[in-house]
Amino acid sequence: MEEFTSTDLRISQPPKTLRAIVTGKMRDAILSGYFKPGERLVERTLCDQLGVSRTVVRETLRYLEAEGLIEFRNNRGPVVARLDWPQARQIYRIRQLLEADAAADCARVADDTIKAALRSALSALEAAYESTSQNTLFEASLEFYHCIFSAAGHDVAWDVVNRLNGRISRLRGMTLSTADRHRSGFARMKAICEAITANDPAAAAAAVREHLDEASEIARHQLEANS
């Protein structure tokens, strides 16, 4: 009989909680535009639509509030948050500062293990770009950037980015709605990966800036046109 060790107890892919599943569904609905900016979210209706308890719905709404996807208003309750260009401009600026710095530091320390993890995350991201689910793209993008920030040792910066991730994904969904950006989006991410795996900090930072400059310009046009 083979000896049972402590590593046999480890769960490599923990099952998602009900709250996590519901959060993913709600996030996908918001990012895809099923729930519109400014739309009121009624708990009882959501319970019926999702088939879950009010407790789960409330937990989900609080989680999405922390991501910036919904907001609670006096006398109205939860509504889908609006996003304008002044807000988006700040988000892109913060992202550029934090992500360029993380990519450069990741390139400096990237060994074979880090490179393999990043290439794996890029492969998952490529598949996500071909999917029809905004939430799948959200999760794959999150994992790609988490690899970079974690390898760079930028834990505090990652906490800051995490608080913006809902709004970041909303902007990503908006910019990817244009055919040209959908094609170039993955190419930009691939360039970031290639610069890091080549251990070229300057190129990695430049690839991040180019990626975000392109995305922010598309977002500016769309947000200003809808204002």
C-alpha cells in the first residue's frame, strides 16, 4: 500500500462557493450590459432570477459594491454604478503606474518557474478572448496579472488593483466591443508576456504602457460619446 502524505490532502482546485458562483453570474450580467448603468437591483427579483436566498444575494451585492460595479443609494438601494471618463482616466493612470512597475520587476526576477506560470496564464487568457463570457475573461485577466504582481513581490500594489478590478473589467468589456481592439487586446498582453520572459524590464514596462494607452483612448471616445 502506498504511503499517504500531507500533500495528498491538498485540494488543487477548491470548489467555488455558492456566493462565488452567484457573484460571477451577476458580474457577467453587469459587464455584458444585461443590467444597465443606473438600473436599480431589487433583491427579491434577483432571488427569483438566480434561484438563491436573499442572504446570498446580499453577500453578492456587497462584494460587487467593493469592486465598484454597484453602489447603494439612499431611498433606492443597490443600483448598477455609472462610469464616466474622469473616473476612467484615473483608473487607467493608476493601472499604468502599478502595472508597468510590476511588469518591470517581474522581468528582473523571472526564472523558469515564473515564466512557465506566466505562459500558462497567457494560454488561458487566449482561450478567454475567444469565449463569449465576460466573466471568463475577467478571471483569466485577473490570473495573468496576479502572476506578474506575485512574482514581482508587489503585494500591496496588487491589493490596490484588486479594489479596482470590477471597474477595470467594465472598461475592458467596453473597449473589447470594438473589433480592432478585440484583435489587438490579446496581442498587447502577449507582448507583455514576451518582454517579461525575455527578462527585459524596460520592454515589459513599455508594453504595459502601450497596452493601456490604446485601451484608454478607446474608452475615452466611448464614454464621452455616451455622456
